[in-house]
Amino acid sequence: MSNNTNAPESFEGAMAELAQLVSQMESGQLPLEASVAAYARGSELVKYCAAQLEKVESQVKVLESDMLKPFSAEGGEGDQ
């Protein structure tokens, strides 16, 4: 875990690293100090992923408010 102080390169990279940490911790093979370090890194990754999801969610909301309008079946040519 040499990249503990590094920010993840992407959401997907953070998720992959988090999955790897969880797997290592669940195996029960990590010494106590390594488990604590893995937990701390996992916490950082979860915070990073949550922030990325919030950022994307706000971007989607902006796109929806600007581009998407409710569908109206009235007034279309060729309707019944």
C-alpha cells in the first residue's frame, strides 16, 4: 500500500482499490497495524468516491433542468 497518501486517479480506480482493501481485510491475513492502515485508506477512498458522486449528481441535475422536459402526448401530428 505505497500509495496511501496519494489521491485516486479516478472514481473507478478508487473503487478498485477499495475492493482490494476490503478483500485483504476480510481474508484475516493482515497484521493489526496493516489492518488499521487499510481501514484508514478505505475511509479516505469512501470519502473521495462520495464526493465524486455528489459532483456528478449535481452535474446531472443541471443537465436535466436545462435539457429534459416532461413528455407531453398532446399536440403531436399523427395522433389518433
